[in-house]
Amino acid sequence: MEIIICPDEAQVGVYAAAKIAKIAAGVGPKVVLGVATGSSPLTTYIELAKLEKAGKLDLSGASAFALDEYVGLPYTHPESYHDVIRRTVTEPLGIDPAKVSVPDGANPETAGEAYEAAIKQAGGVDVQILGIGANGHVGFNEPGSSLASRTRIKTLTAKTREDNARFFDSLDQVPTHCITQGLGTILDARHVVLVANGAGKADAIAAIAEGPVSSMWPGSVLQLHQYATLVIDEAAAAKLTHQDYYRQIFSTLPAWQRLDV
Ligand code: F6R
């Protein structure tokens, strides 16, 4: 696991975008992105849009797959992930909306299989962008999720519903279920870039990077991925035991591994 510690949230966006752009350059304009919702990747999307504008990133033929969707929220609802992805990813990055997929929260019984088939049809995800929940979830794979899971319906924990209540008028309005890519689905992405900011993520980051691989901290499954990068701010890094080593690695990277920032 590669760990990049940045001074603040803005720099997390800069470095994560640079990492994604480097991967995308290796793939070409038809890159397949995996995209997350939530607060964490917002600075990354803003920086990706800047790189495009500067001619340093070509997403003209890109397609994208979202990680998850609430069950039972109309797609016109501003907090449905269909709408969040349109606002934060599809439009700012100028990706063809016909090439952007979000799991079908209106048809949860068949959505999982259909989504897996669509990802396969697209040739798989080249680079998956992830946030992480305070409880270690990635996608909405809550603690206890099978490390081999595929896209399916999941029940949201009380903690996740409370955390996400900030996006709704009240806790009652937060859906109780979702469709999420599984941990096995996420592991199939060719690269993974996880972003995290703030002290509220410090326990989760320490657990997934330095603790045992366990379904109790679902993000720890990334220890099994060959190309997983964590881009985190100082507060999210605060509980890592080997921070000094990660900083040393990053500051002494050979030229070909450095990021263009
Ligand atoms: C989003 C997702 C979640 C979030 C996580 C962190 O599509 O699947 O795993 O990445 O809940 O959310 P924020 O970034 O809002 O703290």
C-alpha cells in the first residue's frame, strides 16, 4: 500500500488528482473511472477538472461507474447518488452522461448482477476513487461485509446513517439500505486511490493500513490489492505508527515514480 501524507484537504485533492491523471495517461482517453460520492473526493474532482482544462488529462472517451446508490430514493432527489455524481463528476469533468453508470437503487433485486455485468462489459475499472467511512467502510461495505463480496444490497449501519444525515433535513430521511459494489468488485479495479481527511478518519486509516485484514474494518481489504494508494491529510494520518517511513518513501521516490504537481 502506498501512503501519501499531505498537509491539508486541498493538497489531498492535488496529489490524488495527480495520481489519477498519471494512471489515466497510461491507459488513454478511454479510461474507466470508478467514482465515489461523499465529501472526501470533492477536492480531487475539482483538481481533475483543472488538469483537464490545462490539457494535462484527457477524459474525452472516459466512462465511469459509481460505487453505490441508496435504495428507494428517487433519482431526482438531490442526495440520490445519480444526482450527486451528475453534479460533482459527470458535468464538471465533461464525461458523456451516457457513459456514466450508477447502481439501480429502484430495482435492488436485480441491480447487483446487472452492475457487475456492465463493469465487465466495459473492460473493468482502471482506477477506483474511494473515500472511507469512520467505521472503515468503503463503498457501503459496512463492517462484517464479506471480503469477496460483489455488488448487492446492504443495510446501512446506524453510524453511517447518522454520518450521512448532514446531507438530509433529518435522520429519518436517510435511507436504510443501499446497493453497493462489493469488496471483491473494488479489488478487481486495476488501481485504487483512497482519499481521507480529518481526525474523524484517523482510526479507520490506522486500522486499514496497519491493522489486520478483517471484515470488521472493510477497507483493510486494500492490503490485498497490488496497487492501492492512500492520499490523506495530517489529521487522518495522525494514528499511523509508521508515518515517518511513509514520508521518507515519498520524499525519496525515483523520478519515474514522482507525481507531476
Ligand atoms: C461514497 C461511499 C462512502 C463514502 C464514505 C465517506 O460513494 O461509498 O464509502 O466514501 O462514507 O464519506 P465522506 O467522504 O462524506 O466522509
